[in-house]
Amino acid sequence: MRYQQGQIAKIILPLQLREAILLHCQCKLQGEAGEDKQRAAKAFGLMGGRMLGQELTIECAIPLSHNARDSEAQRLFMDAAMSHHATPSITPLSQRGWVAEPSELDSALNSFRQQGVRLVGNYHMHRVAWEHDPLRDGPTELDTVLGRASRMFMFIISMVRPDRPTIRAFFEGIKELEVPVLII
């Protein structure tokens, strides 16, 4: 995606996709296993969409179920990133972070191509309130580091209050580059 600051004025997210994303997050919060039988309370997925003028419309959201973070190479990378940039939380650093598994990523990209959309971003949930960030509805320092140079939007799903979830979008995980998400 070729994006420049201010180029996209809003992101349109259809209600049915919002509900599917929130269901994915709620299932993970409740400890339900994904296809890979992992019960980790982490939800991560990819967003496909189209740009028309200053509007980005999300047309597809694909939940990912295989976290490659535990492979040796990815574990070393994520552990280093976590130790330098992650904010301490009740979740141990070794259990935080997501790395898309290559074959699952390829499958999602093929699905986007078949639907005629482009990969425009990813989503993940924040579920634990922090004293200095009680809603956790924006990107963390780690999110910004991991989103750097991705040329994509990072959708943060705050599930701190599961009865009132929020979805916000930030280009490359940069707080100052937030684009409003309109649910239709």
C-alpha cells in the first residue's frame, strides 16, 4: 500500500467483519482453542481491502491461528524485541507477541488475491489494562517498533472491557497516524 500521511481520511469496516473480529477475540479471551488447539489469549489476523479516493474499505478479515513465535529464530527475535520495547504486564514477556506462520500467511495472501483485495493491515487485541493506559486501545511502543516500515495499518482491538470493545487503526502502529474506523 502506498500511503502518505493524510491520504486516507477514513476506514470503512462492515458490521459483519467487526462482529467476526470481535468473536475471534472473545473466543480467545474465553480460552477457546483455535485450529491449532492453542488456548493462548491472543487474537491476531490480517485485513484485506481496497482504497477508493481517501477511503479504505475493509472487505476481508482472516484470523490467524498459528503463532510462529515459538520457533527458535522467531523466539530469539521476539524475546529481544520484548526485552527492549515491551511494557511490563501480568502476561510474561515470553508469552507475548505474534509472528505469522509462513504457510498460513501465504494462504491468507492467496485468499486476498482471489477476492481481488490487497493486504492493508493486521489486527490484534489488547486485553490487560495498565495503570498508565487503562483502555489499552492504542499502539504500544512495541507495536510501533514492530509496525515500522510495514506500510500497513495496525488495528488495535481493546478487549479490556469485553462488554465495550473498541477498534482503532494506526498506520504502521504510530499513534499520531490514527485514521478513524467507521462501522457500517
